[in-house]
Amino acid sequence: MIPWLYKNKYYIIDCCYYKISISNLLEDECYANFSLNLLKFGFCCGYICNDNYLCVSDYTKNCIRMWDLVNKEICKEIEYEGRFGYGIIPWNNKYTILGCESGIVIIDVEKEKMIKKIELDNTEVKGVKKLKIDGLGECLIVSDNKYNIKLYRI
């Protein structure tokens, strides 16, 4: 679930397998439901960027999508090499890092293209988080399907 503040109201965004639901739980209001069932894709996770945009990974189509939450429409779709995007985070307001079946993918959101893929020993990356560590700087912590947690400098 992802919190979102819009017009002084707090919403919760839930990225489910075939739908994104946005609700104001305090006022029992459904702001929007986004789905593309005809394309048979699944949302896995996401984050808010630039206040009113939602960046989500597509679990089955190997792309990320940027949703304009105010206009309730897709404004970008960026494909990447890899399968099954599980974890997604912003990096320095320009890049998106995605954990997927075969490793880590780095996407330049401004240029709308994948710029790097880092293979990680045939493990599925299930989660990614950004950390700042004294002496190391900005790092990426990764969890995988083999119950390992690893730290990478990017």
C-alpha cells in the first residue's frame, strides 16, 4: 500500500495483481480503480513520484507504467529486459530500480529506456530498498528468493 496526499486528502493506493485501487479510507471514498484486464498484466508494487504520478511495475509484461493520478491515465510505459518485476524504487529522481527474476534493472525514466541490467547469480530479486551508509554512500539492499539479503553499491 502506498500513501498519497491530494487536495488535502489522504489516499491509500493498493497495487493488486490486476487492479490499482485508490481510496480515501477516512471518508469511505473510492477515488479511482485502474485496470487493464484485457492485456492480462499484473501490478506488483509502486511508488509516488512528482506528487501526482504513480510508477508501478507490471508483473507479466516486463514494463513499468507511470500513471497520471490526477487525469487517471497512463502517461508512460517503459519496457525492460527481464521478467517479473517484484520490487521497484526511485533513485535520485531520475532513475527507477527494479528487482526482477534475473537481477536488477535500472531504468532512466526521463529518457524512457532501460540503461542497465545487473544479473545476480540466477536468483529472483524479491525486494529492493535504498540505504545511505556512512563510508559507503548510497547503496541498494536486495532480498532474493533464496532468503538472502545482499548490499550493493550503485
